[in-house]
Amino acid sequence: MAHTIAFTQELVRARAPQPVGAIGLEVVGPTILRYGSDELRERFLERLLAGEELWCQGFSEPDAGSDLSSLRTTALEDRDDLVLNGQKIWTSWATDADWCAVLARMDPDAHAHRAIGYLLVDMHSPGVTVREITQLTGEREFCEIFFADVHVPRSQILGGPGEGWTMAMDTLGHERAGYAIRRGMENRTAFLDLIDVVRGCDSELSAAHAKALGELYVRLEVFDANVEVTVERLTNGDVPSPHDSVDKLLLTETEQFLYETATDLLGALRVVPDASSIPDAEVWTKGLLYGRAASVYGGSSQIQRSIIAERLLGLPKAR
Amino acid sequence: MAHTIAFTQELVRARAPQPVGAIGLEVVGPTILRYGSDELRERFLERLLAGEELWCQGFSEPDAGSDLSSLRTTALEDRDDLVLNGQKIWTSWATDADWCAVLARMDPDAHAHRAIGYLLVDMHSPGVTVREITQLTGEREFCEIFFADVHVPRSQILGGPGEGWTMAMDTLGHERAGYAIRRGMENRTAFLDLIDVVRGCDSELSAAHAKALGELYVRLEVFDANVEVTVERLTNGDVPSPHDSVDKLLLTETEQFLYETATDLLGALRVVPDASSIPDAEVWTKGLLYGRAASVYGGSSQIQRSIIAERLLGLPKAR
Amino acid sequence: MALDSDTATEFRRVVRDSMNAILARPGTRPELAASGYSDSAWATARDGGWLEVLVPESAGGAGLGLQDYAPILSEAGAHLFGGPLIENGAALRAISTHAPDRVDLLHQFAHAPLAIVDSAATGDRLLVSDDGVLTAELPAVRFATSARWLLVAYVRRGNGPEVAVVDARSSAAEASLRPSFDPYSGYAALRFDALRPAASEIVLSGAQAQALVADLRAAARLLASCELSGLAARALDMSVEYAHQRRQFGRTIGSFQAIQQILADMTVRTLSLQAMCQAALKRADGARGAFCRVANVAKAYAAVAAREVVEAALQVHGGIAFTREFGLGSYYTHALALQGYYGDHHQHMSELGEQLISGEVVVA
Amino acid sequence: MALDSDTATEFRRVVRDSMNAILARPGTRPELAASGYSDSAWATARDGGWLEVLVPESAGGAGLGLQDYAPILSEAGAHLFGGPLIENGAALRAISTHAPDRVDLLHQFAHAPLAIVDSAATGDRLLVSDDGVLTAELPAVRFATSARWLLVAYVRRGNGPEVAVVDARSSAAEASLRPSFDPYSGYAALRFDALRPAASEIVLSGAQAQALVADLRAAARLLASCELSGLAARALDMSVEYAHQRRQFGRTIGSFQAIQQILADMTVRTLSLQAMCQAALKRADGARGAFCRVANVAKAYAAVAAREVVEAALQVHGGIAFTREFGLGSYYTHALALQGYYGDHHQHMSELGEQLISGEVVVA
């Protein structure tokens, strides 16, 4: 755990992009390690670690975003295979992926969390189509995946046929915690750049920004203090936990405030960062746009608060 | 309308306290004028206008705050009288009042908005007890009123026996609109004091507060711009309206920001304003405490937002 | 003079219908999404007489004021209509007030798209001419590649402020479109290579130029606020609509209190911004000092309020809002652009605060 | 040295039980609500050995650090326990670090209530002595009427910083309780009428005094943050409890999403404040510069976070919260007092920002 964090820290410091195999390494890999049979572990883990096979994760659907339990993709039995039909959305880097971890309903009449399977799907199978989605930042990280009568061998169900939901929640817990830690480091790097820029301003302008810098520093220190607690929690295996939602909310507000402060420095030029004299100002504008999405992806802030209310505070489910 | 506003403006500018008969003049009087029989108007209005009889208003109850419709005070028939039993809370200046406008349920088995009567109750009747509540500000504006077998002549029901709810909502609409206008003026007066104090600071300190002053100025101008719209609405008789809730939310946020900014200037001394060199600093601290209550009294901010969502935006009642 | 309420409503309806009509034509939206400008969209504005609203009767226009022009900007904000409606409007207002005899300019600005070169627009260094010659690299000028005319505010070294209107096709002026997160602002880099405005091109000098520029800026701020106000109102409408339709957890998301609270706050922000714009527009024909101040107040509020509303709209919409193909994101990036145009809330609030302390601004 | 986790938990439980026991006695709460101080409450602290935690083993104490003392402040915040636990704790920490040979002072501070006279506490003018004589009117000093000793930080004109500990009963020092919105801070006006600390009363001078004062302030800030953290946690607990019980519209208010969203935000604020206090406490025995900085950060955050939590708690409780007889209001006024004590968020954030720009604070 500590090693992974230190490694991530170095990557971020060097301003390296996220490792291309991140979804596999951070999300799918641990899930296969935990729930997979010996055969599945052997088939997948080594190649995943070696970076020979890249992974993506198909959980969300157009009508199952915050409410993942209403997913409609089906995987129905057909002799030794399962036949997969449906559509996934917001899948990162699906165009490059060799494999996809897919949540699908194995009984079309079942509802909510029931009869959901966790399938390991070959992205090179016939019937798989990927469409890139252009984000506001101009990037194309996210994709839609369409499955039309895609055959998946029954042996590629991870865990039991109805255990997909539990595994997915576990996966999401790890993903949230790990993501918060990495993103926190990236934000600190952006903050260092910001300080440099303010230092370079004339003294009247830099004085005007001093308090905002101070506030940002406080928020980042608080975020890091909270990460110390999270690392302890991860080390103790206390994941997934409703505390993940606390971390997520704290990350979101920190990040949104950071890039708002940074782009405010650009004034009108925040939409044409190339026009500013600040090097790499585009990173800030992208951070601003990305930061607004942070309160939506992986469960909106409203959902995170409901999780806290119900599972940390023991309040009744809101009707 | 315009005259009333101009008069209020002058009172506020002169830093006069709210007129002691305000509840009668602004709230009960107009309701009697609108809904009362000729007899009731004659009996009450002249003395109310002359300030010979002071009024208070008993709507809220300990278990019927934001949810006024769950009130439990009963007024049951007993020959020519009604017998009033129950408890009211948050009634302003009940200790000085001669009369109270009381909402009570005239059929103990009825629920929600039904069978609620609007009674004009003599505060000097046997069975009426008043207890003052000390607020955080140290003031004792609010009271509890206890009614124990208080006899009220049947002739003192305003409107029909089941029309109390409609009249009360009408009253509250006027109260909210009128209150927002007066309070807005008081806030502007406090802002003028604040500017004077900041001007008196040394230049480094005043520079540090310049932006907060500017932001306050913007918010107060926005508030006034909104009042212009409200006055037009009042003049057109468009009250009560869900726009009252918009006004209330805007007032609350303006007021809270104003007194937070002002008391921040006092630093640690905000709780011991006498210790500060700023004259009348106590007004700010009281304004701060009062401002926090502003998002609660007369329907909490959460309730106001629900009203806007349902009645302005046409969204379904939240379950 | 001002339109009576019925006529104003009718005029606004016509404007809205014309916008919808031209935007429904297949080519318009892609053009706007590329450079913020479309010849056919501009023709709609020109031929609809939208700009004539601000041309004095003496010059053959409708002789109305900002109050009657502003609804066009609100509709432009609601429709992401693009084009230099702020620039042409502000210039017409400033010229008709400070140089009403320049009928030639009034006609030009009522017809052809304009770009304004003014350091206050994007917080640049002051533009200075040496011996009447301008040489500069301007990092970002709205619609500089689409404009027929350039209104240039600068300081002639040793001689004070000056305002010139030059031909955008002059060989001494070269514009190139910037890659932008908000194409609807049409930001371009503009290079002046020894541009020398002719005597006839110089509109005013000295104190008169200063007064014109102050008025131009106030009008631009107020019109930008009105555009933001219309943009916010549309973002709210889209969100309410979406909340009615989108289902999660077996019900429409509009039935969730958490969503309702957000939408209600958006409503407060939107309505109060509209009220602020109206209050400022009423003061457009009053004393110049008071107008400049209230325009600054309106811009300060619009800068935060509209942004808040659109950010909340993104939140209500969820993931879909962050794709380029869904339109809401463009409202956000355009709001971010307008937020900073002619000064954001930080700038205006700080300045207003300093003016309050110095006594330059007096509270009634 | 630090307590192991089980012992620390047990110690905290004992502290909590003792507080509850003494607060259950009829006279204690009214005493605290009048002046923030109660002899019997203080005796509980003294006899429970709470302050001994910070006395070095060499002086007969437990030789532990702030990390083991801080939970007492959290409990004090949760219980509105009053008394100068911040002052005695910060002084013990500072004396044991910078003047460990002053065993007399360590014993005094481990037993009798202390007031700190320091311009940084309430943002006063610097206190200056002329020829070693102090004459001043101090507008507000916490617990000056209850204190047995006064720790005074001042500058001897022409000679630099100096720290003295004088008898609070000295005839040259006169304290009178202030009417206060927060009685729990025990603010009093304090007058020095030609107070002349004797040589034995002067603890340190010059650079050593400066180091002591810097440490004293850092410790006071961190302990105040811990008190605010405990106070916020209690306000959250009270609100959750209330949300479970209070019914409106036919259901408990805790089942409303609008209320749940508020309570969840309070939770984020409360937990992150706790995390920040813990992180700062871990650095209490590290380099002094780093400790001072992290204490400023903690205080800056506590100032906003605790206030936000209590304001949200007021909102959840509704009308009842604004009466004096219901306890929550006192949590709010005490949070308002502590927010400003030894600098609020405005002050610390501005200072930290300036230090970041100057390079005095370096980000890892």
C-alpha cells in the first residue's frame, strides 16, 4: 500500500500521465485477485501486470448512472456461453482496451441488485462496438460500448452469477479511495504551478491573490490530513466504507476551488488559455472543466451525501 | 403602498425601532380589513389604527413549525362560545398585546388544512398565560402562549370556520413581502455604519476589507433591484405568491453575509462587542445571531425552496 | 423614448422567432460552433433591424435605448446566438451619445459586425500609439476575424485617450482565430503592424474620448450581463425540463428534494439577476457616473450568478452535460468567457469597495 | 513519549465521565454560564491530573505531549466545559519546552487557572513596558477574573520581547468581567496600573522569549482548534439525534433529503477537521517552524469548519436553537468566540498566502 502510494507520488511529481493500465492495475486486477478462481487468476493477472492486456470497466449505462442498480444490459444463457446485449457509457479508454469488466443482468426479470453478474469480456469479440465521446475538455477518454449478441464463455463470470453487485461495490470503494489519493497529488502539483505564477505577478496583483493562495493551501493540507486517515483505513482493509463518500466530497470541493482560483487568475482569457502569458494555462482550464465533472462521476455529490446520511449517520432512507 | 414604503424608509433611516403596533398594522389589520364582517371591522380597526389596542399573532406551535398544517390547538363549540385549548410559540410581543389572532382547529378529528379557524382572542381573558423566551441575542421578543379553556365568543371568528388556513397563508404572504422590504432598509443602514468603520481603519486594513465591502454593496443593490420587482407585484395584488419565497431566500442570504462580514471585522471581540473600539458593535453581533434565525423563521430556507420547486417550477411534490 | 410593454413583448417574440428560424437551418449552428460568427445569423440581426433600435431618429433609426435593445442580448444568451451583438450595441450607444453627428459610423455599426479593441475588455496592458501609429500584439479580441470594423480605444503618447474606427481589412491589422474552449466568443489574436488611423477615422480625443470609452464600457458590461442573464434563464429551463424527464431510482429526479433545492437556488439566482439587469437598464439614460456604477454592479453580479446557475445546471444533468455533443457544456464555457469579459466579480467588487472607502461611490 | 492507543482511549473516557459527573451537579452549569469558570469544574481538571499530562517527568509529571492533552480540549468543546484549559495547556507546553528549569511555574500551571495576556490573542496593539513597568487597558482577556496567575507577553521598550508570570491578585492588575454573548470564554477587561514584574517573575527575554511566545501561540491555536473540533462533533451529534426525533409533515425530519444533505456536509466538515487536528498534533514535537505553520493551518480551518457545522446545526434544529434555554445556541456563540481567538481564517489564510509568495512557507 505504502509502496503504491509512493510510486504514484513520484509519477505525479514527474507530471507523468496516468499509467495506461491504471484501470486494470487499480480496479479490475484487485477484484480478480480477490474473487477469481485459480484459473481466472492465472489466465488474466500475469498479462494484466505485464501490461500485455489492457482493461476497461463497463458499469454505467445511459439509464443507470447514479442509480447503477437499474442497469439493463443482459447476459443470458445459451448453451456454454452467455449472450451479452446492451449499452455501456462513461467507460474510460475503451478504444484501447483488450478486456472489459462488465456488469450485466443474468435474469431479465430480476430487479435492483439481484441477478447481476460480473463478466470478463473480450473487447475483440464480434458484436462489440466502441464510440468515443468528446468531453468539454476536448479529450476523448470516455466511450460508449455497444454489445450486440456478444458471446462470452460461462467460465468468464467472476464470482457467482448473482454476486456482481457486491463485487462492483467493493471495486468502486477501492477505486474511489485510490483515485482520491492520486488526484490529491495532482492537485498539489497544480498548486505549486499556481504559486509560481502568482510570485511572478507584480506585487499589487500578488497581494490581491495572497488570501486565495492561503485558503487553497489550507484546503490542500486538510485534504492531505484526511488522506492520512484514508491510508490507515485502506491498510486496515476498511474498504468499501461510507467514509469513501466523505473522501470523495472533500476531493471534489478541494479540486473545484483550486481550479476556480487558478482560472480566475486568467480572467477573460480562461477560455483561451493560449492567449495568456502563463505557461500551461490550458491545464487549469481543463482542470476547471474536469473539476465540475468530479461532483458527478462515480456517484454524484448528492448520492454521496445520501450514503453518508444513511450509512454513517443511520438516518432512514429518504423517501 | 408607495406611501407605506416611504414611511418605513424614514423610520429606518432615523434608526427608529419597529413600531410597536407593527403586527397589527402590517399583518392582522389588513386581514381583518379583507375578510372581516362590518361589525368586526368597526370593532377592531379604528382602535388598531389608533394604537389603542396592540395585536399579536398565534400561528406556530411547538409541533407545528415549518409544518403549520399540523397544528393541535383546538377551538370547540360550547353554546355561544368557542373554548380554546393549546399552546402557541414564537409569538412576537405577546406580553404587551391586547389581542391575538389565533389559528385553531375547530374539529379535533380533521387533519392538515381542514377545519382551521382564524380567531380573534382577547389576551386578557381568563386562561391565557404568556411566557417570554429569551433569544440568543438576549432579547425577549418571542413568547409562548398557553390557552387553557379560554372562552372566545363565536362572533370573533374571522371569515368562515374552515377558512383560517387560506387567510393565514394570505397574511403570511403580506407579512413576508412587507418584512423583506423593511429589513432590507435596516440592512442598508447597517452597511452605511460598516463603511464608516472601515474608512476609519488604517489603510492596510481598509484595503483588506475593500472587496468584502464591494461584494456587500453588490448584494444590497441586487436586493433592492429585487424589491423594485416585489413592489410592482404588491401593487398588482400578486400576493401571496411563490415569489415571496424567492424574496425571503434573497433577504436571508444578504443579511447573513452582511452581518458575517461586519462581525468578522470585530475578530475575537465579536462576542464581547463592548470591548471593541467600534461604536454600537453590539448591533452587528445581534444582527449576526438574528440573521441565522432568518433562515428558520416564517418557514425555513428548505421549505422556501420546496415552495419554489413545486409552485414556480411545477415539480412534483417531493416524497 | 421606450417601447410600451406590449410592443416590447412583441418585438422580443419576433427576435426569438427569427433566432430559432435561422438556427434551425442546417449550416448555422456548426458555423457558430466554429468561430462564434455566422454571416446568415448576422444577416438576421441586421435585416431584422435589431441594431436600428439604438440608432437615433435623427440618423434614421428607431431612437430607442439600451432597455429596448437588451432583450436581444437575453435571447442571444438563451440561444447561444454568437456574433458581436454586445460590441455593435455598446458602440452604437456610445457613438449616439458622444458623437451623434457621426451618422456614417451609426450606419456602419447598425449593419456590419464590429470588434472592440480596448484594454479593459480582457485586462490587457494599455494600448499606446506613438506619433499616431499603433504597433501591438493583442492576445485576444472578440470577433476580430469576423469584424468589418475595429473600434480602437488607445492612448496617444503625450496626448491622452483617443478613439478610432478603422477598417478591419486594413493590411496593418491581422487577426487569427484562437483555439478556444468557448468558440461563441470568437476570440482572435490581433496584430497591429504600424496601423495609422487617418484623421477621418479618429472619432474623438482627450476628455471626450474618455467619456465615450467610459460609456462604451458601461454599455458593454450591462449588455454582457443581460446576455448572461438570458443564458442562466435557459440553463435553468433546461434543468427543470431535464428534471421532469430523467428517471433514476424509479422516479423522475425532479421529485428528489436534493435536486429541488438546487433548482430553487438556481431560480433565486436567475430571477435576482434579471431584476438587477432591469434596475440597471432603467438607469441607462440617467447620470453617466451612476450608470457606470450600476453597470459595474450588474456585471459583478452576473459574473457570479450566471456561473453558479450553469454550474448547478451541470450538476442536475450529470454526466451527459460534460460531453460536447450535448449543448449545455457550451453554455458553461460561454458563461466562463462572459464572466471575465470587461471584468469579473473579483475586479468589480474590489473596485467598488475601494470607491466606497474613498467616497467616490456613495450609498443612498 | 505518548500513550498507547488503548490507554489514550481509556484516559479520554475517564475525562469524559468526570466532566459529565461534575456537570451533573446542580450548581456547575449556572456558574459556567455566568463566567465560563467554576471552581469545582476546575478542581475536576486539576485533581484528575489532566494538566500533569504536559508536565515533564523530570518535574514529576506524566511527560506526555499535546497529542495526549488535546482530547481533553475536544471533550471540553463537546461539553462546553469552560475554564482556561487552552491557556494552562499552552503555557505548560511552552514552559516545558523553553524554560524546563522553571519547575515552580510548571507546578503552578498544573494546578491553578491561568490567563494569557498576549496581543495576538485578540488582535490588540502590542503591549509595551517602559522601564519594566506595564500600564495598559486590555479590552478583553479570557478568564482574567478567574485566573490565579497571569502569563504576560510584552515588549520591553528598547529591549525586545519578554515574558513574565505575575500574580493575578496583584494590586496593579484589575480585571472585570465583560458582558458577553459567549460567557464560556470568560472575557474580562484587564487594567495594568504600573505593574512591575519582579526579576523572579520574568521568565525569559529576547530571542528566547520570542521562541517561547511563538510556541505558546502555536499550542494555543492548535488546542483551540481541538476544542472547536469537539464542539463541532457534538453539534453534529445533537443534530443527528434531533433529526431522528423531530417530526414534521408526518415523518422524522431526518428522512428528508434536504436535511440529510445538510447533515452529510456537516459530517464531511467535522471529520476533516478532526483529521486536520490529528495531523497537526503529530507534528507538535517536530521542527518549531513546521509546527507553527501547521497550527496556523489547523486554526484557519477550524475557524470556518466549526462555525459552518454549528450554523448548519442551528438550521437543522430550527426555532428552538435560537433560545437561550436550549443549549445549542451556546455552542454557536462559543464557536464564534473561538473562531477569532488567536486569529481567524481571514488572518491566517492571508498570512499563509503571503508566506507562500515570499517563500517563507514552502509546499512539499
